Amino acid sequence: MPVGTQGSLKGILPEQLESLDCKLMLGNTYHLGNRPGIKVLESVGGLHKFMNWNNGLLTDSGGYQMVSLVKMSKVSEEGVEFRSPHDDSLMLLTPEMSINIQSKIGADVIMQLDDVVSSLTTGPRVEEAMLRSIRWLDRCISAHKRKDQHLFGIIQGGLDLDLRRKCIKQMTQRNLPGYAIGGLSGGEEKDQFWRVVSLCTELLPANKPRYLMGVGYPLDIVVATALGVDMFDCVYPTRIARNGTALVPWGTINLKRQSLCYDKQPIYPDCCCYTCKHFTRAYLYTLLSMDEVSALSYISIHNVAYLLSLMQNARTAISNGKFPQFAETFVKTLFPDLDYPVWVVNALNSVGIIL
Amino acid sequence: MTNPFAIVCENVGSSLARRGTLSMPNRKTIETPAILIYTNAGAVPHLTRDIVQSMLGYENLALNISLGHFIKFPGTYGLKKMEQNIQEFAGLNEFPTYLSVQDSLNPMPHHFNDKSTVSVWDSAGRRRIEVQDYELFVKQAAPDLFECLGDTLQSSVSNKRADKSINRSVQHLDNLIGLFGEDSNRKLFASLEGGDLIDKRVSMARTVSQRPVAGFAVNGIREDSYSDDVALLTNLLKRVYGELPVDKPRLLHSVGSPRMILEAIANGTDLLDGSYLTKLKYKNIALNIPFEIYHHQEATEHSQINSIMINISNVEFKEYLQPISSQCPCYTCSKYTCAYLHHLLITKEMLLPTLLMIHNINQYQRFFSEIREQITKQTFDNYKKKIDNLCKSNPVTI
């Protein structure tokens, strides 16, 4: 899922995103609740209409902003209190309010408000956050009135496998339509990261979608897919695009590199996206050298198309019973010298993919 | 030798407005008066090519490209190495292109020019261009039309400096005509200089009027200097164009507000550059021209909406759930409310300039199409008066 935090995907029009066959994108409850605010969203008839997006929307509850805006937030049993970065006013976000705002935004999938701590946090705070997330889940369920919206629970528990187990046990008893794995992708060791993901996918019900929040890099996505994750979101493809960096199977290329200034190839010759079909690296280089903003749109389109087609290829491989080969080829292309990171080898090993 | 320009119809009223066609091999014919859309390195700022094609339409769309955007990268060397002309390199295939020397939004101060070179800004800084450099670039880039090097004056100067500017510019022109031979007649636009010294401008126009060129480009006009007294511009254009053959197109650079455009066209201008629309984007302004084909619109309670230019940053728009213009058929107006545009502004999202450019270019395409129609119907003078009055009652300075 590409991320359009504030009701707009940076550099790409909704029609362009649709033509990439993107079915679901992400918005953020905290940010949208702040601006444009519930009143506008309600009177316009929801975010789909406001931003002219006809496909699926998922809204994050605002819990993550406890970590990303940690200096401006304070958490209590009641909810999270944010100090607005715009006008310094205080805003209390409770589980009930989060669900209420999300019902006005009108996304197709909504997330519970969870108590999120950085994945680097240790000690009793991790357990407290996990237990509070369960209590808040119950408050979210009671407040959840719009049954056309799917409410997902979010598994917390940091890097502690026991806490994750407890959380999953409790949350799966609520029989929700889907579950997210939260609190990861915050700078933890990759070896711990995959073990938590692996534990969660093992314990979460097989017939419900599993969504790994805030992940990530193409490599992380392929490995987590191998471990049984179904959904991902990340600002990565559009964020690096704004820096002139494009995704390719062997990693990334920065189109501001002067060695590309006469390069007649597209970003990635086998890519079918609009950018690759029409423009060379040399032209993108020239646009970037002139600070032309549409260059960032071209690269964003490519990067989003690249990730969407990576996922399409993963789905096809799964349907054809060829996912292990797919994963192996992907990792080998990324590491042509076969110097695979240990965590990747271990993670794939755990599901029987031997590099 | 074929003249690419043909006059279709001239206004019979008090103004000298004329309607014409500009034809280039393998391109759609451009109907004039027309606007050349400003580009940055061949890209309409903020718009990807698929948006240009689907949301601006191919109808009468010609692009103004600038030398400085390409002269460093890829440069003549790079284009040669990649075996591409500028159309192929920038993926402009179907659009007519007019190559100008200076970037209208960021022209080079004239004191950097010398006897044999004209300076332009490239992506890294200032670069001196000699006639031979320019010749090689143009021959490799192969734009449909290109402008002559000119010692363009960007501010008020002495008579002596103006004479120097004219002498240099005529010399560059004669050099280029020598180098391009027959092609000058079909592709080269002479650059008309003289700064704000009207007699100098007239003398330059007289000197080059019989040169074998495709058209004439008036450079070095600063719209601000004329916005208080439009008659000054009228006088200047009347006298300069009076020296020129009637059957060649005239391009006027850096003049772009609705009122000044009408003034320029009323005096016989055929082409204008579209840098003004890019300036509007910086100011978050959406045009709201009251087109004849629109049904009469009731005044709304939003005073802003009744104006010919709308500033999206106005707090009135925070909860205003109507498009910029409910009758504008452009993509932006058919899909988005002012509240959304205002939200994009507040959150500094990249899509705001994109949506504004789509709307404003559509407005100008429609504006020019309406102007052409008015000339044909011989109603241009009245039309101009009407828009003039509107602009006067809602003065907007940008």
C-alpha cells in the first residue's frame, strides 16, 4: 500500500495510481483529524470523495504518532494527548475518538488505537503498552458502529516473544477481520525483527489477513511475505523518489549520479511503467539537474509500480507453487556476490527456502 | 521556400488583432493567437507527460523550451552521443517546440553579454554561448522553431548601451542566417531588442524587417513596467510591428496577464509565452476567467470566487466544497473542491501545484480559443473591453 498520509500521495495523481492497478492506499487518522478536520471530511462525504480516490483506503489510527511525534505526546489510560505542531493546542485522542474520526474519514479498513512504544524500548513499559493495547482494542470494538468498515487489531509486545504470544492470544479471541503486526520497523536488529514476524504469522489465524505495519524495503517485504505476511505499507518508495532514487531489482540507482547523464536506458529496462516506457535515465538526470519537480513524480510512479509489480509477481509465484524460486531469484539478484545478510538466510531457512 | 505562417482573418474594428495558422512539418498546425506553454527542461512544470496529454489535450498545444535547460546536460555532445534530437530526448514527439535562448522566468542580466557571446543560466551557473555553439546545438536538437541569440536588455539602459545591444543582436542574426541558409526562412525567429527605448526598438525592427526569417520575437519587455499604463505597451507594439512584414508571426515574451495578453493581441501579436502561468503557481493563484460559453453564474457569497483570480490560500476556502469554477470542465475543477486545494496548500503537498497548473493551463487554452473565435466573429474589440473592465474592477498584482 502506498502511503498518502494527508489525503494525497506525494507526486502521483489518483488516476495515475489507479492505472498502476493500485487497489489500496493508506491515510492517517491523526493527521487528517488535524487537517482538514472532521467537519470538512464529514460534509464532503468522506476521504474517498475529498481526495478523488475510488479504490480501497486504510487509515492508521494515530497510534504510531506516539512514536513519531513522541516529544509532543503523552499517553494515559484514557488516550493519547497530542500537542498540535500547528497551533500548539492540545488534542486528546482516545480509542473511541479514533474510531469515530475513522468512521467519518470512511476508509474501508480501519485500525484500532494502540499504545505504541518504539521497538527499542525495554522493560515494563513494553508490557504495559501491550496490555493497554488490548484494553483499547475492546474500547475500539465497542465504539465501532460502521460495519462496512473492517476493524483490524494491532499486535504489540515489542521484541519480547512471550508478550507477543499473550497479545495474540487475547486479540484473536475478539475474532476480528484482520490483524496487524505493530511496533516493528523502528530500528531494531533485523534478526529480532524477523523472529517476531515469524512468531506472529505462526500464531495468527490462517484465514485472516496479516498486515505488517511500516514495512518496508523490498527485501523486508519479500522475506516477510515468505513468513506469511499479506499486507505492507511504506513511505519508502515515494520518499526515496523525492531524493531522485529509483528502485531496481539489484537495489537502487540515484538518478542524480552524473554517470547517468548520457544513459539512454530507462530506469529499469524490463519495467513496464509509464516512466520506463517513455523516458531515459539521461532525461531524468537533466530534469533533476534543473530541479524540475515532475522528475520526482516520474520516479515516484516508477517506484510504486516497481513495488506493486513485485507483489504481483509474488502472488503469481504463490499461485503457481513457485514462491521459493521467486524469493531465491529476488535475493540473488539483490546480492549478486551471494553475500546474503544472515537474517535473510535464517528467516528464509525457517520456512524451508534454502539460499 | 514556404512561409510557415498564414493569416486567416484580421479584425476589422479598431484593433489590429489577427487570426492565423503556424504550420511545421510533421506537427499539428498551431492556430494563432496562441500561447506557448512554458517548460522546464522540456517538462511542463509539475506535470508528467501523461497528464499533459490526457488533461491539457493536444489541441493547439505548443511548447516553449529554453536553451539553458539543455546546454549543459545533455548538451550538444550528449544529444549527439545518444543520437537524439531534443524531441526524442525529452519525449516531446508530438508537440511543436519553440526554442528560446533565455528562460522567461529567469533571464540572464545583460551585463554578462559581450560582443560575441550571449550568456544563459544552465543547471550549474552562467554559460557563454557563441553563435557557433548555438548553431551546433540547434542542428543537433532540431526544434521546430528557434529564436536568434540576442543581447536582451533586462533593465533600463543608456542610448549607447541600447545601440550596442542592437548592433550585437543584428550581428548574431546575420551570422545565424548565414549558417542556416534556407532554414532561417522556415524556423528562425529574429530577436527584437531595444529595452524600453522605443525609438531604438523601432530602429532595430526596421533594420531586420526584411531579413529572411520565419518570424520575430520581441524580447526584454517587463510586464510590470507597463501594467500601470497599458497605452505605453500599445504604443510600443504598434510602432515596432508597424515596421515588420504583416505576413510573419510575432512572438511577445514575458507578457502574460489576461489584460496584457488582450492588449498584445489587439496590436497584432500572434504568440505569447506561458511563463506567467508558472508564476501564478508560485502565488497559489487559480484563474477564473468568465468565458462566453459559460452560463451566467450567480454571484456566490464567496467574494473571492467572483474574482478573475482566486488565491487558494484564502481561509475562506477551508470549508468551501465547490470547485474553483463549477463550469470549468478541467480535471481539477471536475474532481476537486477548493477545500481540498486549500488542504493541499496547508499540508504543503506536491499535488497542489500540479492541480493548479492543470487548471490554469486549461483556462488559458480556453481563453485563447475564445479570443480566436472573437476575432473570427469580428467581436474581439467588445470582448476585450469586457475583460478589461473585469480586470480593472478586480485588480490583482502578482
